[in-house]
Amino acid sequence: MDLDNPGPCDSSVLTEQDLHVSSAIWDGEDRGVLKCHEHTKELKMWKLTEAQIKLVEMAGFKHLSMITDMSIDAPLISALVERWRRETNSFHMRVGEMTITLEDVFLILGLPIDGDPVIGVTSHACESICRKLLGNVPRSEHRSGRMVKLSWLRESFSRCPEDASEEQIKRSTRAYLLYLLGCTIFSSSTGNKVPVMYLQFFENFDDTKRYAWGAAALAYLYRALGNASLNGQTSICGSITLLQCWSYEHLKVGRPALENFHKSAQDFPRALKWRRKRKVYSNSKSLSVYREALDTLELSDVTFLPYIDMDNALIQEEMRKQMTIGRSSTMLICFDKAERHLPDRCLRQFGMHRSPPTPVKQWKRKSRDTYESTDLSKKMASELREWKGRRNHIIKDDLDGDESRYMDWYLNITRKLIGRPSPQPNPATQQAPPPLCNPTSQKLSPPSTTTTQQRSSPLSSSTMQILPSPIPTLTTQRRPSPVVCSTSEQMLSPLPTAATQTLSSIPTPIIQQSLSPLAAPTTQQMPSPLPTHTTQQMASAPLTSITHPAPPSSSTTQQIASPLPTLATQQGSSPLPSTATERSFNPNELESTKISSLLSSENARMSAALREIAHITNDLSTEGFDSQQLQSLLKIKELLHVGYGDETEVGVEVDPRNKEVVNDDGDPDQTLLSQLHYLATACAESSQNPEPTLDEDPSHMLASTENLSQPPVQIPLTWPVNGILTLDWMHDVMSAFEWSSWNISPSEFTSILPSSVFDSLLNSASRILHKEPNCVRIDCFEEDLSVVIVGDICGKLHDLIFLLQDAGFPSQNRIFVFNGDYIGIGGWGLETFLLLLAWKVLLPHRVYLLRGNHETKLCTSECGFEEEVMTKYGDQGKHVYRRCLDCFSKLPLASTIAGRVYTTHGGLFRSSSISIAPLRKSHKMKDSEESNHDVEMLSLGSLEELSKAKRTILDPRSSGTNSILCDALWSDPSMECGLKPNLQRGCGLLWGPDCTETFLKKSNLKLIIRSHEGPDAREKREDLGRMDEGYSIDHEVESGKLVTLFSAPDFPPSQSSGERLNNKGAYIVLGPPTFDDPVFHTFKAVTLGAKIRKNEDSQANERKKHRKSEVCRKREQETEKSVKRHRYRS
């Protein structure tokens, strides 16, 4: 099985594979179960009168109103979404393409699929249309922009009085229809709101039924499926009931048993029959089970014609005429959402012969960026023309269709597997199955679960009998972890960075010549490589979870592959080891005793082979070698000299610290074996994988430093002689900072980064930051450019390093914007800030650091940053602290991206032309009077005013002519309209959705991304969304959105305390062409072991000692001053 390419082989159809969630899942980044936004259970809380029921039926929503109390199987929905492709608006199943058609919508939901498109004016003001059609206006806390809360509709209109007037009945019915749409077919990602723009269709109930509500529902669901199928999305909206019932009708996977099954064929709409299912499977089936079932789907598991037993007499004659439109290849429209309906890609669902379809006609997915009194019907003229001609594009059967020809074509263009198979090693049968990408295959075989993949290698087969079997490339994961534990519980370390960077110049023939003596004299077959999933679990297992019971039998040991690591080089990247996510170690799959036993049995053979390598390299002719190749060969000899003392005659000087890798018996330590084997693989692949440049992705994977007694790089760090930073220097900085967090006390930090290097870094960064404006303008002209937005980090160094690896390090095609709050109550605020400054110096036009409220003198003192600096730099601490404060004052306040996105730490700000001083409340002034007085004197500021603010003030005040700086750092959003002082924080402002709309429209922007609030702050604010997932969409207005982003998971950072909130962190990726459609990526905190917690406690104790000494010093100074004053007076 070709585990390296699950498809597509031909990418001409699935052009967005890199963005699709399946790519992330294949790389081990499973996002988990999606959150499903649908509220059919809430419908039964609404009581309709007889008069209202007649109006609902008149409007055409009788059948939809009957579908209540549906239980959603979220794991099943999530597995289906993983197979949805928005390039073709279809599910790419193992047996061919399938999709939800207009016919499915009509029969499952009973909605009309023919008629006028659901499109109109989107900019109705919430107050005016609610007053006109509902006779009631929601208060500010019950609305957001042009959306109202579902709870307000239910509380205000769910009980219509028996003696209500005709107008009251109509108003209550309109509210119910809006509530019905918001709970079902048009459920939004907010989870509790619905746009009021649908009310315009309910003014006259006779006209409501002439619209194609089923086509609008399908367009809305298509768009929701497309968005949810992208990597980083965590929820899905739209008609989840339609999606789930479609799956029940067509697939056996997840289909529940029914009560009164003999009556199920008599249901219309068909969704009603699935209310009688005997049990809900959401708790009994996991996402992984559903995913594997769809990966192995067979034709026998699919029902292509589920409605063939349905009695058409159940459907009214007038509605039955619409069924022809179910086979129309047309454009589906729901306001700004226009999606293609492509029944020609799933002909078998209509009982027709399949053949390769015509290429999909491309269309632009538009967004609702309209202005007041603008009708979308003018903007979407081409889409409306397609819908108008829908009857001219009814698909017909292709009698010449060839199923085998279709499958040959389909297997070449599709993504066949979502999750990696879980093969079990079987040395008796090493026969590989046919590759996945086989254009000539006529039948798709199920994925094998018993065979293992043999990784191709440039080394000879005889060599591979001795060398540990390389494992597939480990992808960017969460927890930096060692790979293997030897019998003495000493973890294997990767090759030092300095060594790996000199390997690319050695030609492959030289490597093979050097390693040829490793061939074993016997023809015994070595065990097969470990399965991918087993290797990754072994790689991420913490040391404490590995135990060593009695050794197993030799027969058991021979079935396990050699666990020595060979972290393969990724295409286009340096041969640096990758990091692995912490996962549970499964002793049933790989027992640690087998690892230890195999290590001991292979050690002697490896020792003899390595001695042979040493003699070969000494006698190797270097004729024709250039300087770089000679340096690489010397590095190999140096490592051999380290392992075998004076046995090899190598004319290089060896670092005496490396002598520790030789054990007492004179045999090479496991660390050396790991390094040499990694060296061999890296050399062999270096000719095909050149070292990356800044034009490529420099996403080096850092090796774990948790269990290394010696630093992985040369320390102390030194400033480059020419003052020019490189990627290699950045790698050394990250490795050194991470290693020091595990292995040394904070007071020894100067042994890692001397004050001279600190000064050089601050000087370079300050020169760059000083030239940047208050609001940095980031232009995005490149087609392959992406912008990563990062929120509060709060001193969480390890999570920052993971985030950089997960998102991809800054490069020429990847820009990073950090929204401030780099320091916090954690123990690594200094390292976090210095690491980001180093990236800024390396790539000044690809890394932008904005200022947060933590980057003030007040917060640095209160959150412990000052004490952290004093602890780490001792006598030089004051100098270092002052330099950091000076650098903080130079940080920009905001950025604009592609002219459409505004990012800042706090938020919006007041106009500098009107500023108020804090009022001193007299005993006669009430709170409401004070608040109202403040609001009347405030007005919203502009980007032009922001550019003129003085940002070099360390502790900005909330009053005066330069209060903009304070507002930009401290302000928070609110659901109440208007602009008023932020009394809870004591500084900054609170602004409502109306201010967000005004700022976006006035600045011609579409999106605001701010930070400043974590899960602790949102616990006190019930009107706004929680930050458990690391982000919250706070305002959705006509012109765009307001998003709060928080990138510090498991907040607060102090892992030694038991008061963590267990939240996730998040970052946002913006991409072309508009850069205003945020893709959210969430991640969990890096788990820190007992060793680092002990180090953190040590740091806290040292801070406490420093605090006491500082208090004593201040008291002594005060006493001395008091004595002087007393002497002066006397």
C-alpha cells in the first residue's frame, strides 16, 4: 500500500487538497468531532394556535415544522464532512462521488425546490424591520448587527393569546417562521442568532410559498460543508438534519435500527421516519470508527436508490411536479451564497449509468459585502440567469456509460483515504498490496490491515539488514518528545545541528561505499518496519510511561522492527528531526521490553559494523572532494573518533565533553548509534533534499531537549560576527531556550544568553521597530502568500515553539503578526519576547510584533516580568529590564492586512479631538448619570488619528490628548451599542456592534482581529462568547466581523498551580485573494513533565527570595531617608 500518497494522483479536479482537512488528518493533526449548530429540539417549546398552523401551511413550511426533536450524531457528521469536497460539491466516497441533491431535499424535508430564488435586500436595519413586521424591537443585548437572538423570539412570541387580533397572529407567525429557519435550514455559526433579512419574505404569507426554499437550504448547506471541510474549522451549521437523514437513507454506516419499520416507507417527509430510531449512536460510535468505515466502504454498503419504495400518493400533485428539478444542473441561490448543483457527478443516485463527468464550471463564491439599500439580485445577475434556465439543463442517462472506465478515472482524481490504515506487522507475509494511485485499476480493493510498508532507501539492501529500519517522516506534532528508551533508560538524542548542516555535500555513492561493510554475512531477514501509527505512539511516549518487565522470548522480539530512530528528511527542508505529539502509549501495540531486548541484541553487531566504517573512512580517497565535502567527511570521522577513542587515526580535535557518550565497556553509547544512523540517512537523502532557502518553508523540527543532560547546541550563544542572523542561528536559539527551561535554574540563564548577546539583539531590533509606524501596513500581492495572526502568548515558550512549528515558520510566503502580550505570569516571558525579537531581526518584513497591555511598566511589575529578569540576570537585571521597557515602547500598535483586515491588541479607540477626564463622582451623582455623561462626550477615532498618537509612553493614561494609546491596549468589545468607559478595567473603552460597523465601514475594512481577553476574563462576561477554543466571534455586522483571539492554552501559564482553565489556544490563517476570511487553528497546551514543574517551582522560589530582598532594600532606603530627614530637622 502506498502510504505516502493516498491521492489524488491527478490534482486537476481536487485543487484545494492542501487546504482540506484530510491533509491534516493524514499528517496526524486530528481536529476531532465538529460542533453541530442546529436546534430542532427547541422547536417543540413553541406552541402554535390553529390560526398560526394555517398560516405556516400557507407559507409552505408545514412539513419542515413537523421535523422536531432530532438527535444529532456528531461523530458521523464529522466523518462525512471529511469526505466533502467543495471543488465538486460532493462526497468523495470509496465507491464514487455522491452528493445531497435537490431531490433529497424535497423528499427528506418536504421543502419546495422550484420557484423564485431566495434573494433580496440584505441591509434591512434590525430595528426598522422588526418594528414593521413583528411589532416589537429587541433590546441591544438581544441583537447583534442585523441578527436577533433565537431566545428573544421564543420568549417574546412563543405564546400567542387565544383572543389575539389578526395582526397579532400574523406577527407571532412571522416570528415563528424566522425562528424555524434559524433553528433548522439556516442555523448560523453563532449558534443562537438568525438574520432578520428573511423577514421580508413573510410580509405576505401567500407569496412566501413561491420561493424555492429547498434550493436555498441546499445552497446554505453546501457552503457550510465546504467551510467545515477546510483544515482548522471546528463547527458546522446549516441543516444538519438533512445531512444526517441523507446518510441514513444512502449509507449503512451509522444507520440506526427503526421501530415500526414496516411503516417507514409511508413517511413524508422522509426525515420523520428517522425520529423512530431505537437508539442514538453518538455515544457508541467514535469518529475514528466512522472514518475507518467510510475508508473501507463497499458497494454493498450503499443504497443509491433509497426512495424507490416510497408511495408517491403521499405527495401532493402540485409538489410532485417539482421533482424534475431535482436532476437539474444549475446554480443554487440563498442571498449571497451561490453554489453549483451537479447531479451529473452522481448519476447512479438517479439510476443512470456513470461515466467521467464534464469539468466543473468554475464560479466565484461571493460574500455579503453590500451597502445600504443594495439588492443582491443586481450583484448576482449571472447566477440568477443560470437558475432561470434550470429546466433546460436536466441531466439524462448516458446509455454508453462504462462503469469500469468511470472508476479508472475516479480513482486517479480522488482522495481515497482519510485516516492512515493501521497495518499489523506479519513477517511471514511481506507481500505489498497494489498502490493506491493506479489509473488502470478497475476495482478498488479494501485497504490492507495486515501488511506493512517497506520504505525505499538509497542504501543497499544488505546495509538495511543491519541498520535500524527507517520510519516514515514524523509530522509536526505537539509534544517535543524523545523517541526510544534503552535498557538504562537513557534517551536517544538527535545529531547536533552543527553536524546535520554539513551533510548535504557528501555524494550518495560515497555514503554507500562507506556503509557497504555493514552488510551482514548472513541472509537472515530483518524484521519489517514498524507501522506508522505504532512508531508515532512510541515516539511520543513519555519516559515515565515506559517500564521494563522481564525480557520476552526471542521469537517475540524478532517480530518487532528495530526501534532506533531515523527521522527522514522532508522534501525541501533540512535534515532536522521533527517533534512528536504527546499521545497515550499503548503497551498492547508495542511493549517497552521488546525495545530494550532488541537494542541489546543489535548493539554488538552495530559496534562491529561501526568500527568497520571507521577504517573505511580513514582509507577513503578524498580526490575530487571540495571543501564542503571534506568538512562533512571530517564530521563523520569526528563522531567515530568520539565513539572509539584513539582506535581511529583522525586528524580532528574532538570536544572533550562528547567523550561522555562512550560507556564503561568501551562500546558506543545508544546516543552515538542514533546519531550515526541518522547521519547515514541524512547524507543519503541530502542530494535529493537540498538545504532550504528563505524562499522555501524553513519549518525545521526541533529535537526534544527534555532528557538531554548536555545542551543540543553550543552554549553560551554568541552573536554572529557579521551581525547577520540565519535560520541556523534561530534554530540554536530555540533549542537552547527550550533546553534551559528543562535543565537549568533561572539564575543560570546568563550561561545561555550573555548580556552582550542580549544587547546586540535589542540594538538590532530597536533600530527596526523605531522606523515602523503606529499602524503597520502589510500589503499582500503574492498569490501563494499567507498571513498568520497570533494572540496573547503570556510567556508560554513551549506553546509558542509548537505554534511556530504547527503553522510553519516565518518565510518569504508566510507572514506572522503577533498581537501583543508576549510576557505574562509564566516563567519564560523573557525567552518568549527575545525569541520573537530574533525572528523580527531575521525577517523584518515577514514578522510584525504589536504592543499589548502587558508591555507596559505597570504590568511588567505586577505580572512578575521584572522579577523574572532580575532573577535571570542578577546584577545586570536592572539594565536588561530597562532595555526591555525601551523596546516595548517602540512596538507598533496595530496593523492593516491587504487593506481589509485590522489587527490590534485591545481594540477600538476614541477620537483625539474629544477626550474626557475621569469624573470624580460626588455623593449626589448616580452611576447612570455618570455613565450617560461619559457616553455623550465620546466619539470613535480613525486610523489617521491612530497614526498620530505618541506610542513611546510606557504607562499610558486613559485621559488627556494621548488617550488613544491606552484605548488601543486596554479596550474591550460589548454587546451593548455605543462607546463608553471601561469601568471594570479602570481604563480603555467598551464599544458595541454599532461602533464595529461604523469603524469597518469608515475604514473600508471587513475584519477586526483583537486579543486581550482570555478565558478568565470571559468567565465574568456572560454577554460574549467564551474563549475555551481560543477564539470568539464577538460581532457580526453588515460590513464584517470582530474576532477575539487568544493563543495561550491552559491559561494561566503556571503549571505548578492547580487553577488552570484547560482552554485551547488558537491562531488564524488568512489567505488569498481577499485575506478577510479567517481560518481558525486550535491547539492544546504542550504537556510539561515533573522536571519542568520542579524547575518552575525553583524559579518561583527564586523570585520570592528576590522579592523579599527587594522589599528589604526598599525598607533600608526608606529608613536611611528617614534618618537623614531627622538629622536635617535637628
